[in-house]
Amino acid sequence: MSKSRNHYSSQFKFQVALEAAKGMKTINQLASEHSLHPNLISLWKRQLIEQGPEIFNHSTTRPHQQLLTREAELFEQIGRLKMEMEWLKKKAAPFS
């Protein structure tokens, strides 16, 4: 009988990793409190420490710029498809 995986919310992961980073309790104490494996807490703590500076990085314009570029491409494609559809309707009108 297989055991299903537990999925933890990002808020829960952040709280546990923050407790581990503070160092008030050992990782083993946190693991027993939250019924988690110590390696999992260590992983979350490492991710918090490594990705922490990215949270405060103000260069959020790049993903926004990519989104705007993608949106422009999609609108262009929609316009092209509409023109093709109108052309096909005009050419197919005599046959119907």
C-alpha cells in the first residue's frame, strides 16, 4: 500500500523555513513539532536563504516586459487570423 505525498502550502513552508533560519529551535525539534523529515526542513531553509535576495530585487520589469511582448504577439496573431477568416468567407460565398 503506497502512501500519498503531502503537499504543503507555500505559507507553511515559509513559516517553517523561517523558524529554522532563526535558529531558536533545532531542525530536529521543528521536524518533530510539524511531523516533517529534517531533510525537508533543511531544503526549505536553504531555498529561503538562497532565494531571499530575489524577493527584494526590484527588477520586476523583465517578467512584465516579457508578458507585454507575448500579449502583443498574440494580438497580432488574432488580427492575422481574423483577416484570413474574412478572406475565406468572401472566397467561399459564391460556392454556398
